[in-house]
Amino acid sequence: VQTCALPIFYVAFHGVIRDPANRYYGPDDSDQNIWFGWRFSQSMRDWEIFPSRFDDMIVPVGLNLLTIDGYLPLWVMGVVNLAVEPVLAYNLVFFAIGVANFAAVAALARTVTANRWIATVAGFLAATAPGIVTRQAGHIQLYCIFVVALLMREALLTIQNERAVQPGRLTVLCVVAFLCSTYFLIAG
């Protein structure tokens, strides 16, 4: 994973490398995600570690955060935003998701082939292609394909090894899928 981190970083961020604290990719959803990351961090600074509602949005009813798509990436962005500026937090989370995508898809590929080159190429493509599309759409939640790869790997391991389904592991993966994006829970 370490040897592929630099190419992943370059492909995903070649346009923001010179100024990652002020430049980012994506249209309107990126602005919204950066704002949500900042807003999560503000709640965390007030010791609300897992905020469930922003009363200052959609006044007077507020916004129930449990109904938004992609709580986990926004929450992680909030944690990172505690230490760095909002745009840099967005870029760092974007990069971390790319590394997670690479590792998960490479592990999935190693489940079906012993060829490490194929697994590395599959991981690299999974880390970069969705990131390029996400930069156009700006919906960072849809970049979290690692969770679908992990669900698929779990299914393949269960089938190949003729073992019983492991409910604990499957539950954790489904919860993470839901927290990354409801689309992935449905796809998984």
C-alpha cells in the first residue's frame, strides 16, 4: 500500500498539490461537504462527538443528521478539521478514502487471483477512477467504494472456504456501508 500511496496521491490531487489547504476538486457538493466537515468539527469542539442534529440549519425545524447520506465521511472530515483547515481536511479525507479503496479492492482481487500485479492494478484503478468521477460530481460519499469491495470479499471468502456466514463481521460491514452512503448498503 505504501508504494502505491504516492501515485494515488498524484492522480487524485495533481491539480491541488501546490496548495492543498486552499484548492480542491468538485462542484457544489464539494463546497457543501467542506462546510459539513467544518460544522461537524464545531459540534465536536462543543463536546458533541457524534452530532445527530444541526438546529441552526433549515430553521426552524433543524436538520436531522441521521437522515443525510454519508454520515461517516463527513464525521471523519470533522475529526480531521479539528486539526487542520476545512479545505485541507476535505483533501486529506479524500486521499484517505483513496488509500482505503486501493487496499480493499487489492484484497478483493487477491481473493480471486494469486497474481499480485493484477491485484495492484485493480487497487490502483479503484483508488483513482472513482476519485476522478467524484471530482466532477463532488459527492465524496460515492468515493467510498472500499466498503462494497470488503462486502464482496467477505462473500467470496464465505463461498470459497465453504464457511458459515460470520454475522458479526457482516453486521459491521453493513453498518459501515450505511454510514458511508445508503447507496452502498443497497449495493452491498
